[in-house]
Amino acid sequence: MKAAVGESGELKSSKSKPGMNRGLSILDFILRLAAIVGTLGNAIAMGTTNQTLPFSTQFIRFRAEYNDLPMFTFFVVANAIVTGYLVLSLPLSIFHIVRSRAHGTRVLLVFLGAGMMALLTAGASAAAAIVYLAHKGNSRTNWLSICQQFNSFCERISGSLIGSFAGIVLFMVMIFLLGAALSRRH
Amino acid sequence: MKAAVGESGELKSSKSKPGMNRGLSILDFILRLAAIVGTLGNAIAMGTTNQTLPFSTQFIRFRAEYNDLPMFTFFVVANAIVTGYLVLSLPLSIFHIVRSRAHGTRVLLVFLGAGMMALLTAGASAAAAIVYLAHKGNSRTNWLSICQQFNSFCERISGSLIGSFAGIVLFMVMIFLLGAALSRRH
């Protein structure tokens, strides 16, 4: 066990081993940048996806867009919100690099991170359910696959999903790093 | 600020204000029991849902079951796993009531709780996407609503979803209580 880490002990503690916590904070910052690129890319990739088939009847042009299905709209909104949160959390992450013994703000980031991870998971999961149906269809409910017609649309939304699940993994690693930095004070 | 809370100060600190942390731990225990009832109920409600229509052709009986759609199977499995986790975490929760200054095990429960909340969210979200389609259908992809035929099936799965989202809220409160107990040591 380490020495006492109360108000009086903090300075000594931070002087004796600041390097490790600083390293964790720098890694956290880099992961946040990577997650911003990922979630922003997902939102843009899904939001700009559309495909118009090269034939049409007199009244209907066959066209698929992300906002035909509300779950894809939710996916885009969830990714946009998470991107916004990540950008706003960058200053706190820099603050942790400078002050490697900060405690309260790290607890805050763990909570917000868990909430944002749940939001990202909900968006990715709802979109994944629809992508599965689009690829496979379902015979019992008579919902037919649409990927035969809209194959480039389907490829694009599938790729966007993979990026979103990578974002969820990044969030898990970030929460773990924050927890490691928190528990090192004890 | 409180007195130093290092190894030497712990005993004094736990003697001077054990009541609040103990109260939080008891509340955490009660919430866990409520969440077990909720998630187990969801898994059973979704798992036993089926409806056979009162007419049939020569070859086909019209019947809807939860495992017609893989997302509902995932929902049942996710709820079952979370129920198992909650049962296994009960001893730790009791341990926190007895030893109200435990730290490492609370950090562990925050991480596992965040992961389980993500799993529950993924299951509920995928099932919600399908329930939405079952109720409303989607004209662009030509997926028709099935709730006109299978209305009692639809009511049952919708109710099960509400229970699952209540479970997610319970998890958020539990993580918050653990965090409050953790931050009180500083």
C-alpha cells in the first residue's frame, strides 16, 4: 500500500509517480481523437448514403436513402451526439495530462463515457437489426431482402456499422484507462 | 475537505461516517433485486410469447414465435446473461453493506455494470427496431406490418421492451450510486 493520499499527501504522491498517470492520459487523448474520426466518419458515411436505380416507372423512381428507415436516422443522430461529446471532452482530457492527479473530473468522464457508450450501442444495434433484415430478409414475416436491388447502398451501411462497433470498443478502452488512472491513487 | 484517508486513516474515517455509504449500499442491493426481477421477467415474457392464428391452410399453420426473428433471440439471451450477472453480483453488494469503505470491488462493479448496461441496451434496441417495423411496417422497403394479424404477440413483445428500458434506467442509477460511494472517500 502507498502512503496516505489525503489533501496533504497529494503533492508528494504526484511528485513521486506522475509519469504513469500522464502516459494513461495521453493515451486517452489519442483514443478520443481516433474515436472522433470514427464516429464523425460513420455519421457522414450513413448520412450521405443513397442509391438511385438506373430504371424507373412513370411515377416512381427507385431510390434508397438513409432516412427511409427511422433506425438509420437514429444511428446518424447518435453518432453525431457522441462526436459532439468527444470534442467537448477533449479539453478535460488535456487537463488530465497537465494535472495527472485530478480525481473528480475523471469520475465525471467515466459516467458520461458509460452513457455515451450506451447511446452509441443503441444506435449501432438498431441499425444492425435493419441491415440484417436488408441482407437476409425474413420469411416468417414476409419481409424480403432489399440488398439484391440496392447492393451498393447495403455495402455502405454495413461498412458504417463496422466503424460504429469499433467506436464502442474504443469507448470501453477509454473507460478502462480512466479507471486505471483512478485506482492508481489508492 | 476531509482528513487523510490513507491506510492509517481508513479505520477512523469509516468509524466517523459509515452510515451514508452503508445506506447507498443497501439501496444498491434493493435496486439489484428489482433489476433481477425485471430482466428475468423480460426474458421469460419474450421467450414464452407465441401466437397461433385460429385458421390455417392445408400446409401452413400461421404461428408467430420469438425465435422467428434472431433479434428477439438476442434480446432473450442478453436479458438472461444480465440476470445471471446480477445474481452473481449480489454477494459483492452484501459485502459492500458490511464493509462500507471497500474500493476496488466498487470500481470492478462500475466496469462490469457499464458493460452489462451496454449489452442490455443492444438487446433492447435491436428488438425495438423490429417491434417498430412490426407495428408500422415500411413502405419504401415493402415490409408490411404484421401486428394486424398477430396483435396479442405484438402487445406482449412491446410490453417486454418497456421492462427492458426500465432495467437500463436501474443500471444507470446503480452505477451512479457506486460512483457516489466511491467519491465520498475523497
